[in-house]
Amino acid sequence: MKPQLVVQQKFTPLVNRYKILSPDDKKLLAMAQQKRFAFKEKVWFYADEERTQEIFSFRAEKIADVHGRFFVEDVDGTMLGGFRKEFKKSLLRSSWVLLDRDGNDVLRIRESSKLYAVVRRFIEWVPIVGDAFEVIEWLAMFHFELVALDDSERLGIYKKTNMVRDYYMLESTDELQNMVDWRVLAAMAVALDALQAR
């Protein structure tokens, strides 16, 4: 697998901001911004840090539907792809499905460690221990894997690379890079942080 995207999150009081960078950290591919507490999710990606040129976005299909579908679109509203959360699978292990431009399932994105996913869901409910675990979890190297729908092949990994800040890297196979528009992968990377209650 080869590095494809780097995502850096910048904390601000009212919005989540993300830089999408080339793997060498030198070229800005896009800048994303998501308003906190938005009832209908709409996240824009811009070509520059000043956010003067919109290049694509992702939005929720329905208002206040955290388990629905999200569409990735260019500035003209043409669908590039999308993703949806798998509610039942996510009860024990966070799981999403990536969609192509026609709305067909392409691949699955899920937490890499099934054991860690299950443990953290149950320990968070334990008084005092759960609170302490949240701090440990914030520092944890939290990873997702991209796999074929039938689980036959691992196509990529989205991993936290820095313990003290939100700094992620997406590594993928050539097959995945040819299968999915990079803008859809960038949107999904941001969604894993912005939308998911971990």
C-alpha cells in the first residue's frame, strides 16, 4: 500500500477544520470545514486555506439522520460517490460502506481492531473507569481499515499517526486508488472524525 492522503484537524470553537494534504505534507489538496451542531450536515472542501474556492462537498441525504447516506458532490452538484453508516454492524464495531457515483456499494470501512472496538463500548459505561478511559482513548492510535465487501482483501488503512493531535494518514492499494475518486476518500476521512461519536 502507498500513502495517498494526510488529514490534519484544527480545533476551533464553532467549526471543525481539516487540511487534506499530499503524503509529503507539502501540497494542500483541500481544506474542509464543518459547522458544529448543524442539523443537516454539509461539509465544504476548498482549494485554499482562505476558503475562497469551493471544489466539492458532502451532505446528509436527510435532516438529522445520523444513520443515513451522505453524498459527495462537485461544485455543480454532480455526485462523485458517497458513504453510509452500517447501523447494526456499528453497534459493536464502527462500520461504513463507500458508494460509487451511482449509489452502489463499493467497499467497507471499519475499525481495524474488533477487540478494542468491543472493549471500549462496554468500558465507557463503567463509572469513573469509563471517564478515565475516554482520556486514554483520545490519545490512542485509532485506525480504520478499508476492505472488500466480502472481506476477501484489505485495500487500505486510515490511521492516526500522532498521539497528541488529530493527524491521520490514508494508505491504499493501486486498485483502490483506481476504484474510488480521491475526493470521496477525503470526504470519508473527514466524516470518520467529524460525524462519528467514538
